[in-house]
Amino acid sequence: MTDIFRDINVPDSFKSQQVGLFVAQMDDQNRRVFEDVKDISPAELEWQSAPGMNTIGMLLAHIAIVEVWWIHVGPLAKGSTEAAAEPLPGIIGLGLQDDGMPIERAGGLPPQILAGKDLAFYEDVLRKARHFTKETAVSFTDSDLDRTGSLKRRDGSTGTYTVRWVLYHLLEHEAAHYGQIGFIRHQYRDAHPKPV
């Protein structure tokens, strides 16, 4: 009988075991997502269940964009949200709005920049985002996790966060969208049944 449980191993390269554990968990989420979509076609990556709904490709791009953006806003404390968005294209090849989320334009269609992209494209974008996170976080200490920052919310109020929360949020964000990706795959299979 095969044991279905696995362990999460913290790389020795991280100064902080806590930081290393967050990143190892994020890596495991990436592994699980790509294991579950390994057979996905470009058509399924850009399929919408209805206008205005997210595609799997949009979600994969969004995971990478949010990861790099939060690392800039949080641990690197790059100040404004605009400043945090500037390096995105140079790091992952996509800009802040290139995931098309939220879909607010007429017709609610996915962004053209993602049209026809295959799984290798999204794997590359997510690999670059994770490389940036690891490169940034490898030297964090436990005390860095307690550093705080603040950010103006859409409603005009200001929220405070810690570096610990940023790493946690990246983990929960990817896990939540992983569930959404699984649901969209079910919808796609229902809408495109294979001949018997």
C-alpha cells in the first residue's frame, strides 16, 4: 500500500525556517496545480463558462502577477501600488492588468495578450514569479517577518500588514485559485463531453 501523505521539506538555503516553510508550501501548491492541468489545451486555458467569467489562463497569470506585486509592496517595501507594478513586465513578462481581472469591459472577454497561450507559457510565468520570490525571501530572517507596511485600500482607508501575512496571503491566494481552476475544469468537461 502506498502512503498518500507527503512532507513539506524546507530548503536549507533560507535563513529563516519559517520563510522557507512558506515558500516550500507555495512550491507544493504550484506542483499540485500543474499536476492537475498537465493535459490542458490552449482552448481550455482560454475557455469562459460565460462572458465576464475568469478563464484558467487568467487565473494562472493572476497568481504570478499577484505574487510579484505583493513581494514588491510587502517585503521589499516599494511604497505605492504603482511603483510595485512597474517591474512586473521585466520579471514575468506580464503587466499588472494583463490577467484581465477583474473583467469590467464590455462583453467581459479575456485579455487578448493571453489568447492562444499554452500551458508552457503559464508554467514559465509562474516559474519566474517564484524565482523572484525565492531570490528575495532567501535572506529574510525571522525578525523580518514582523516588519510592517501599510497600503491604501480601494475604499480610501489604510491597512497595515506584516511580511509574515504577505507570505501567508500568497499561499492562501494560490490555494484559493487552485480550487477555482479545478471547478472551471469540471465546467469545461461538462460543456465539452467526449464522444463515447
